[in-house]
Amino acid sequence: MEDLVSDQIFGIINDAASSLQELTALQATYFRQNKWSQSTPDRATSTLTSMLTILDRNRKQTSDIYYYTYPSGTMFGYVYPDDDVTRPVQMVTQDSKTLAMSFWMCDPTGLPIAPPVFSFPGTNITEALLPGGSFKANIDYSNKTWSGFTSIFVASGQLLKSSLQIAVNPVTKTMGFVSGRLSKIANAIPYPLFAGFLDVNSGSLVASSDPSITFLTSDGLGILPLTAVNNSFAQDLSIYFLSSYPANNSQSQMVKFVATMDQAKRVKMYVDRNVNGENWMLELKVMSLLGQRFIFAVYMNVDFVESDIKTSGQRTGFMMLGIILAFLLLGGLFSWTIASQLGLVAKQIDLLKQLKFSEVLDREDGVKGRSFIFELADLQQAFFEMATAFAQSLKASMSVRGVTQSSQAAKKSDVASSVV
């Protein structure tokens, strides 16, 4: 059960990652084919409004879409502040001279409405995407077909991960989207379940099915280590990694775990755990997603599942008992019905043997007490016809016998008269 659930969850998340890459590839193709361009103000505006159309059609996959310029390092695009569909989209622009970032409300066509909602000093995005940059994308600008992902990073109080292709055109996906998907899946499963994604690069929990978990530090600028996440399952995971793969920190412990799994050529493993006094089955699965390796952890409540199976088994047992009793009752009723009808026919035959026709036959309706079973009714009808023929034959025989006796008596009378 747990294995099936985890495979389905991973399939959904993996499909979402593939969709991100497809969106990025589509945009890169538009830039390469010169369908999109920043060559003139009109073409830059047309490019942005076309990007908004793609974003709106793929809101289930991503909440924002940008393109970065090279080597100036400016970014342009759109972002939905959160998953609330009532919140309007905002345009994001960056001044090519001052690098100041501005967020604008938009009219229905996607054009900015002055003045900007807010602005703040920006940086050269080109540098942030280089090896060692803050986005940790390690992008190779010399490779015109380069594609890849950033590592998970923090921006605007969210955990982010971007899909990139040279052109340069990123689509950013929040790990909050992954958490949202995990939460919906967990709510749809009838058993208590917890699912989480562990980032091997940072040794942190970066997505989970529990929406109450906080992944960021109090200042919103960093990711909490696994040991600092205020959640029973996160704490149990940290205890498991520390006891099973001892090292200085969670990141080193996860690296050892992944290395052990790779060496054993295993993809997943199962561990019995006790969390908050209840028995849980923990599945740990190493997977590649969004360009890096994660550990996918799924807890399923064994006590609840066993109790549910036991209850279902008892319910099924009572149902089977009811069905058996019903069949026995119907079988007994059927046997009694057949026996009673056979008894009726046997009684009528016995009466006919005793020449008690009046108790069996009816002048108007034929056989008295005709059986409702078709075959027995046919048998009664046959006996009725046989008995009728026999009665008529007997009646004729008795009539002939009576005439004969009368003739003999008359002859005797004549003889006596002659003698006198």
C-alpha cells in the first residue's frame, strides 16, 4: 500500500518537473526562432504579453515566468504572488542601468499600470547564475544548448527552484507547489500519512504534506536544518539518520545514506518506526528530480491500516455469514415447498388407488388442489385424465353388468310362469 502511494506521488511530482522543462524549452525555442525578442520596445511588450498567456495556461505548473538578459543580467516577466486565484498577476521589470527591481499591477491585457507597487535595489542576475553564484545554477553561458536547474534557494520568503535553458529564459517553481501537491494527495488517502522531500544538497526538509511546517529561518533568508523543523516526523527522520548514518550534520548523514543505497544498488527501503506512541512504516526512496537528488520519505500508520483491515475483514465475515444463512434459508424453503407439493400429489394418487374419486376430482375444475409447480401440475393432470378414463370405464362396466343381471332375472321369471 505504502509503495503504491509513494510511486503515485512521485509520478505526479515528476510529471510536474517535466512540465517545467517543457515550458522552458518552449520559451527558449521562441527566442531562438525570433518569435520573441527585446530588439524594440514594441517587440519586448509583445514578448511579455505572450509569456503571460503561457503562464495563465499553465497555472497548475508554475506561478511565475521570466527571461533574463545576458550579459546585462536584467530580468523581465510576471508573477502571481500566491496560489490565491483572486490575486492579480504582477509584472516584474529591472532597470538596465540601476538594476532596480520593480513590481507593477497590470491591466487586463498584461500591461503595467504606473506607478509600480514597490521597487528595490537589484543585482546582476548573470552573476547569480554563474558557478558559485547565489542561485547555484552553475550555468555555462558558452554552451548555447545548455539546460539545467538551480539548486533550491530562498527568495521573497519562499523556497524556489528554477528550470533554465540558454536563451536565457527561466521558469521558476516554488517548492511550496510541491508541498501543496503532497498535502492534497495525503488528504485524499484514507489512511494517516506523512510525505516529505529531503534535499540531499542542503540536508533539509524542503517540501511536505503538512501545510503547518515552516521550512525557513526566522529572518526568511535561509532553510532550517532538519533537526530544527518543529514536526514529529521531521524529528524522527533526523533521529533515524543520526543513529543509522552518523555524521556531523544532517547533510552529511543524507549523503552517507544515498551512498549506501547506491552501493547496494537499491532505490528504496522500509523501516519500522514509532512516532508519538504509534507504529508507522517509513519508506525512504532516493530519486532524481528537478536536476538533483532527493530523499522521498513516506510515513504510513501501520496501526490504523491493520485496524481498518481487521474491521473490513470482520465486516466481510458478517456479510458472508448473512449470505450463507440466506442461502440455507432459501434452500430449506425450497426443499419444504417441493416436499409439500410432492406430498400433495402422492396423497391424491393414494386416494385414487382407493377409488375415492370425489376427494380428488372436481367436476368443474378438474383436479382439486392443483400444484403451482409446473412439472407437478402436469403430473396431476396426467393422473386426472387417467383417473377420469378409469372412472368412465368402470361406470360403463357397471352399467353393462346391471343390464345383464336384469335380463337374467327376466328370463328366470318367464320360465317359472311356464312351469305353473
